[in-house]
Amino acid sequence: MDKAFYGSVTVGERGQIVIPAEAREELGFNPGDKLLVMRDPVHDGIVIFHLECAREFLDSFRARLEPA
């Protein structure tokens, strides 16, 4: 879980945040990329990932919920 923490960010006056450089590099986020921002379905927070990864993320999440 330690590798999931990149630091903290501050929400600016216009609602913008800066994704830490280490996270952008490790996750391959580049200028111009389309990212999906959605509310975490379980916790009070958000999830951000490449738009192309949406189906994979949702399928994985659904698979983890089915046993519950």
C-alpha cells in the first residue's frame, strides 16, 4: 500500500489539482492525455485513471464485489 501514496495536493481556487510528478511518470500520464475522474464507489474520494483503462477498472471492481 505504501506505493499507492504519492503525497498530497491542494485544490486551487478554480478546482484544479496538480498530479505529483512521480505519479505522472509511474502511471504514464502525459500532457494531452484524457483521464477519467470518478467518485470512489465505496469511500469518500475520487479515482483518476486513463480513459482507456475504464473497462478494465470497472470489470476488476465488479469482480471484487461479486463475492460480497
